[in-house]
Amino acid sequence: MLSLLLYEDLYGYELIKVISETFPVSEGTIYPILRRLTKNNYLKTYTAASDQGPSRKYYKVTEEGAFYHHTLKSEWLDLSEKVNSIIKEGK
């Protein structure tokens, strides 16, 4: 989620739609994660008017969130490199 939100602010349902294009995900999964990321100050929220109904709550990555994303991404790339090595070479 942080990766997507680094590029643009999204509201919850929009985020679910974007993620669902890659793999199935439910609101019951996404909203608790958004709440936790917000509580930990990795995301902040703001409300914006919508032409299609009530105002929407948008999520935006904070400076802390960008640093956290960088850390997680580095760890993931390191782990995936090791796993790929095991798969390819059996080591």
C-alpha cells in the first residue's frame, strides 16, 4: 500500500480497486492496515469533496512513512534475492 500511495494519494475504495487488479483483496483486509499505518504516523488523512457523492477520506504517505517504505523495500529485495538464489541454485 505504501508503494502505491507514494505515487498518489488515494481513498480507501480506490486503493482496494487498484490492488484488486493484481490480486483479490477485501475491505476487511485493507481498512485495518490503513488504520494501523495511520496510527503509526506512516500515513496521514485528509478529506476532499467528490463530484460523485459524499466527501472522501484520502491517504497520503508521511515523511516517516516514506522512510519506513524504503526500509521495507530494502529488506524485501534482500530476502527475495536470497530466496531466488535458493530456487535457482538449490543453495
